[in-house]
Amino acid sequence: MNTPLRPRFPLILLGVVIILMMAIGTTGWLYLRQQQADLRQKVQDGLVAIADLKIQQIVNWRRERLNDARFFSKAAFVAEDVQAFLDNPDSAAARNKLLDWFRLLTGGDRYAQVSLLDSQGHVRLAVPEWRVAPPPTTREQVAKVLSARDVIIAELHRDSYGDEDIHFEILFPIFAPHASSDDIPGPRGVILLRLDPYQFLYPLIQTWPTPSLTAETLLVRRDGNEIVFLNELRHQANTALDLRLPLDRSESLPAAMAIHGQQGFVEGLDYRGIPVLAVLRSVPDTAWFLIAKVDQEEIYAPLRRQARFAGMLFAMLMLSAGLSVGLFWRHREARWLKSQLAVEHERQILAERVEYFLKNANDIILLTDADGRILEANDRALESYGYSLDELQQLNLKNLRAPEERAQFATYLTELFARKHALFETVHIRKNGSTFPVEVSSRVVEIGGINYLLGILRDITQHKEHEREIERLNRLYAALSQVNQAVVRATSRQNLCDEACRVLVEFGGFRMVWIGELDAQTQAVAVIAQYGDESGYLKEIRVFADERPEGQGPTGTAIRANRPYICNDLRTDPYTLPWREKMLWHGFRAAASFPIHLDDRVWGVLNIYLAESGFFGEKEIRLLKEAIMDIAFGLEHLQQAARIQHLAYYDALTDLPNQTLLREHAIQALATAHREGTEVALLFLDLDHFKNINDSLGHSVGDQLLQAVSTRLKHALRETDTVSRLGGDEFLVILAETGPEGATQVARKIQEIFDRSFELNRRVLHLSTSIGISLYPRDANDLESLLRYADAALYRAKEGGRNTFHFFQPEMNVAAQERLMLEEALRQTISLGQLELHYQPQIALDSGRLIGLEALLRWRHPEQGLISPAKFIPVAESSGLIVEIGAWVLREACRQNQVWREAGLFKVPVAVNLSAVQIRHSHLLALVQQILAETGLPATELELEVTESLLVDHNQTVLDLFRELKQLGVKFSIDDFGTGYSSLAYLKRFPVDKLKIDQSFIRDIVNSPDDLAIARTVVNMGHGLRLGVIAEGVEKEETVCLLREIHCNEAQGYFFAKPMLAAEIPQWLTSQSVST
């Protein structure tokens, strides 16, 4: 009954499985298609965002450059300076004024070159100077500017002669002062601003915001029927303006699509012929096109891996389903056949079972005759030896033994037949010649009266390897322990490295170990310690860490990759090819290199060589890493100890002897001079105006300058002399066996080294020094007195105008004592109420109205009367007392101004002078907020006066502080404007409200055309920058009239009122009838 149904059942089941598999496959295919679409959209969104961002950055960059050019083209002071130079090119003042402006523009990598060209395109002035005359293209651009009378931007180009650099140029006309571009007279000249695209444009184009192996941004333009690539490409070198592709044969090139007007997301082939996804954008107001692209292979690679995995999974599912159906059918078939088969004889079943057991046993089973000839073998034996059964039956058991084991075979047979059984270990050989250890269990069996040998053999390779690994680990643990002891006992770096190499060889069982130190500049790896190099291998090699051939081995690879490099077989590792023959000749078979880290950098490398291959496993590498860490710890500990020992006697910044070592050298020099009857000179050095540099350019530049000064001083002195840094900008030089003449020569030599400028971070700094000199035994016999007298002489040198030297004279000691007494008295001024503020009114010149008051500090000493600020302010600044005094001045001025406001007298700002020391050492922002809160004075009624030197080079810390104060409403003015480091840059960046023309320019303005020109320039500049301008030191009515003529806003001086106490201000207001 069931017989007809049996053939149809598997077909139905197979059909169901096929339909199910098709459904699964279709679903997977649809899913992958959707994933591909989602991935493509994600890439499109990313490329669009990157392209739009870079377009915006390029547009902003071009707009900033255009704004600069338009500003300077219309700036009156630029036109005046250019006209002054063109009218009188031999005038050094006119030339230097333009050169200062040009250097300001070229500072900070903003512009590569600034040039003034006349109407014929000839260079009249340039920074830096042209190496050759401008190319004809530049003269053509000048003609265009003169014709257009406006700013133009020249296309990116490479000069056809002269330098071969790529340039981006902006040209703008310069008209006569106070003339617009619509006047009939033509421009006086043209300013050419050259920019280096490698400073901003190319880095902007070439950077990619996310990790990618193939993504890049291209900038292109059309030149006739060619596509010109404007920037360097990621996958091809030297392409900027040099790579050109024909436009008519590049239809699939994204750059060609962009030039033909296509925008947005596209697919195509890039300049390498590689399929890419790209976003095309045109750069507004230019002929440029920007392409952001990425290889399709990189984008779709993860999806293809998913597809392959899904395919494999589907195939395995199909195979599993097929096997399941087959097994199910076989199971049904077996049950059906079982009922048809007769039960076989019990002995036949037993024989089959025995045969199955023998053939499929995990161990090797051999049956031989009494002479050892092989008769039978199971499948495991055939698999282990690599022979067929026929081949194996042609062999004797002796042939399966390794050659070195065959000599004992006859003895083995004799003992076996005598004892009837044996258990031992030996080594067997395979057909391919490889050997493996076996454990043999043999027994003599008798079958039909004939003796046979039955052997059961077990491959114990893994067991032996485990034993060897345990032995290796035990050796490494012993070596690690010895390394730890070496670290504890080491007295020097060399001692530690030598001992580490020795114990690793003797206890670790290695053939050779060496330690190399990396030279960061040359990238050479020098052998500093080794043990075991008996054959001289290290003398035959040179090792580097960079990409040169000598750096491609294990050592260089480990250093570059910053991780251990392991080679378990030198015969097969490609990285050892340059050294392979030499290594093998010296008996090495395996090697490893471990980088050693000190101070978070690769300091060197430890290299291990073995005579056996396959040594390094995971556990061995872990233990060796621990040993390397211990060695690195020991080296770092020794280095820190040496550094601490060094810092105990040397200055951390300049590496000059500190005061401790200085005193030792000085005492020794004085003792020697006393014994031998010679002289010793002490030179006390102080750097002139160093605080101005430190305050304006920052402590980092100040530290670099101190290091440069220290280097020059060491080179200028003898080896027997001692130069030490005492702290800050003070140095002391001890000259043994030197009298007045020798001290004079050295002092002049020291001053000569300061005649050369210091170049730091593209800044050129000029510095001088003042020197005080004391002599042993002429001035004193002890070190303390000599130091004190040298300091007194130094003070006299600084009083004498600086940049000079003075020998100690007895009267200087009196002046030094007076200065100390002044400082001590100054410390008590606030608590004793000896300080007072005088207020000088500030007047609007157009109306005579009171518009402000400047608070001026005075010290009323009970015995000496009023002490001049010029005398006590420098002492306050040098001692740091200016911080406390400045806080008192600020609080008192705000309090008094609020009293006047509440009394209804007036509501005008009070101006308070700030010292650079206050800004550097006090929390000025918090102090101003606290005082304004305490007094109730509005922030808009407080004006802070600062000097120009404080603002030099846009010190970021000062800039941030001023901006925060400006947000409170506080006003800022620049005091003594024109006497310091005048620069348009800080006027643009700092939140300045007012310029104060120094009284040195105002005092003789009526009689001095130069002073009048300076005052007019400051006024015009201030008005051009929308700043207020006030003149100081006005004492005559003629001066007032002249200031009104040049449109100066405000003034203060004795002509209007002398500085007065707060109580005198109301009476002055009444007597003068000044409006408020």
C-alpha cells in the first residue's frame, strides 16, 4: 500500500524547501538593495555637507582678502603714505613708513608679498623684494586695475620665469589723498598683494573632516578645451596647475561634468579612471569648480561584505536544508529497508565491528611479523605517515623510525620478545621527511601459532610542545625576575641595559639580545648594549627606523608601528629579506623587536635572536612585554633621578648653573684668588625692557628669548668663567683671574652679542643689557658684599640710560640703601593714608564741556612732601606693590566718581591708568566687577588707560580680558599714543574707544611741523577707525586753536585745569562755568 507513495514524498518536500529558499533569497536581495540606496543617500548627504562647507570657507576667504584690499584702497593714511613716497622716493622716512606697513601685512603668513607698482607695472617698493622683475602677466594685471579703477583678483598662476611658485594675487589702485575713484586724475599707483595658496587655500581643499582612505576635494577650472587641476591631489603628486585633461574626451569625469554646468550628486570616473561618487559645486564669483568625491569601492565595500556573508549564509542554509531532507529521506528509507533485510550472522557483525574499531581508532595501529615487516595498518596510520597501505606494507617498522633512532631497533626487538610487551617514546618519520614524537605501546600476540607484533602508537607532538612551552615560560619567569633585580641594582642607564641583555640571554635561553637607542633626528638606531654576539653580527649591520631599506627589518618596523614585531621563522618572513642570509649564517632562526617607551615616546628597541624557530607564543610575548616595561621603568627612574640631580644645580629653563652651583663656583674662585693673590670680577646683568617683551608677546616668547640669551652668553665666555641665571631676566657672570681691564673687555663683548637681533618664531627682536661690576678684593672680600655692590652698580647703569655698564663706586651703596628705604616706606602708604588722587579735567574742544576726568596718583610723604610718581611708580612695579596700589586707585576713583554722580555735579567717566604688572599678576576682571558692585558706579563711567606696549602682537590673554571688560561696558583708551609699538593690527582687534596723543607731540605743535603732522595723522587715523582722540599736555591757547583746526575732539592740560584734589573739583566747576 505504501509502495506507490514512497517515490512522490521526497519530491513534494523538496519543492516546499525550494520555494522557501527562493522566498528567503528574494527577501535578502531586496534588503541589500535598500541598504545600498540608504548608504548612497548617506554618502550623498556627507559629500554635499563637505562641499558646501568648503565652498563657504573659500568664499569667506576671498571676501576677506577683497575687503582688505578695498579698505586699504580707500584708506586716507595709505594714500598719503604712498603719495609721500612717490613724490619723494629718496626720503628714508617715507620709505620706512611704507616698509613698516608692508611688513605688518606680510607678518603672520597672511600675505606672502606686498608690492607698490607704478602705472607702468614697475616695482617701486616690495616686501620681500622681487628676485627678478615682475612677469608680463603682472604688468597686464596692473593695466587692468588702472583701467577699471577698482580691485581685481588675478587667477591662480605659476610664474613663467623667476620662481616657479604658485601665486594668488590681489591688485588695487591707490588714488591721491582725499580723492575718490571718480575723480578725473588717475591712480597714483597699484598695490599688489601676493598670497601663498599653500598657507590656507590648499590645506583647506586637501583636508577631509572624516576618516577615509580615498576621499578628497578637487578645485578645477577651464582653460580653453582643457580641465586644469588647481590643487595637489591625494593620489597623484605634483598636480597643482600641471595636471590637464582634455575636456572633450572626459565626459565621465566629474570635473568635466561640473565645467559643463552640471551640479549636485553624480557618478563617474576620476582622474585615475576609478569609479567615484561625487558632489559638484561652482565657487561663486570665480571660474573655479569644487568636486568632493570618494571611491565607490570604499563606500560599497562593507555592503559587498554583507552580501558575501549573506550569500554564504544562504548557501549554508540551502545545504542544511538539503542535508536535512536527505537525512530525513534516508531515515525513512532505512526504516523501510530494515524490514526487508535479514539478520546477518552474529560472528559477521562482530568481525565488522572489530574491523571498524581498528580502522577508525584515533591512535596508529600497526601489525607486523616477528622481523618488523608491516602487515596491516589502520586509516590513522596511513594518514599520519602519508603512505598508502600498499606502500606501507613494503616497509619495515625500522624504516618508520627517524634515522637517529634506528640503531636501537634490534635491541628493541630482542627486549620486546623477551618481555612480551613494551612502553616507550621514540621519534618517527613521515613520507615527506618530517618527524614527530610518538609514544609506543607494543605487545607480542600469537595467532595460529605464529608470533606477531601489535603496536599502538600515539602522536605526542602537542604534549612535547606543551612541555617545551612550560620550559620556555620557566626560563622567561627566571629572566623576568633577574631583570627586576637588575632594575633595582642599576646605577646608570648603561649598567641597566648591559645587565638586562646578559640576564635575558643567560636565563631566558636566547642566542643574543641587544638594545638600540633611536636618534630622533637621523632616525639611526645605535647599539648601546648587547650580549651573545660572539660572531660579530652587529658590526656588520646598520639599522634605521625610517622607510629606507635599512629600516624595513624587525627593528625599524617595530619602532615605526610602535608595537612589538615578532618573527618566528626568519626563513619565511619577507621583512627579514635584506638581512636573511646574514642572520641565517650567524645561526639565527627567529627574532623579535620590542619598542621601549620613555616620556610617552619610542626611546629605543630591545631585540631578541634565537637559534630555534617557533619560539614566540602569546604567553612568551606577554612575559617579554613585562620585562620591557620593567626595563623602561628602570630607565625612566634613572633618567628622573639624573634630572632631579641636574635641577639641583642648574636652571630648568636655560640649563645654566643656578644659585646653589653659582655660590660653590664663586666661593672656589674667591678662595683661589686669595691663595694666589689674583682678582675676581662679578658682572651682574639685567636685560633692558625685557618685561615689555614678556608682557606683550607672552611668557612663551620670553622664555625662548632667555634661552637664546643664555646660549650667546655661554659662547662668549671662557670655559673657566661661570654664567648663571639668578631668576627672571637677571644673570651673573664670575670671571676668575680678571681685573678691571679684563672685566671691561668682557662687558663690551657681552654688549656686542646683544647688537645682533634675536629671531624667534619669525619675529625679529632687539634687546640690550645693563651690567654692574664689582671686583675682588678691591670692593669687598666676601661674596655677599660683592653681589650687593654689583647690584648697586647695575642700578646705576640702568639709571644712566641702560645698554651700558658701570663699576661699583662707594656712593652707589648709599643710593641702593635709599631705594630700599623707599620701597619699605611705599609698603605702608595705603595703611597710613599717604596716597591721594588728583583729578585733571578733560574738555570737549567744540563746546568747552567737561567730558571726563583722569585720576592721577600722588604720594604725600610726611617728611619729604609730595614724591613724584616717576620716582616711586618704577619701585612699585619692580617690587610688585603696584598690584595692591593699583587696586586702591581703581576703588577710590570709582567711589569718588559715584559720590559726584549722586551729588548731581556731573556724570562723566573717570580714567584710571593700568600697569602691565596689574594685568599679569591680578585677577583684573573679578576686581573691576567687585569694585563696580561695591561703589555702584555704572561700568560705562569707568575708562581704563593702557599703553601701546601692552597690546603688541595681539596677546590673546590680554585680548580676551579686554573683551570681557568691554562686555561689562568699561571703556578703553591708549595712553601716550605714538610713543610705543604703533600698529594698525591691535587697533583693529582690541576694543579701543579713544587714542591719547602724547604730550611730547603736543607741547611744541605750534612751532614744529613734524609734531603737527604726527598729531594730524593720529587724529585722521582715529576718526577713520571711529575712535575718539584726546590731546594731553595742552598749555597754550594757540595749541587749542590748532587742535580745533585738525579736528581733534578733546584735550586736557594746564590751559584748562591742573590736577586737583577731589574737594577742589566743585569749586573749579563753579569758577570756570564749565558745562557738564
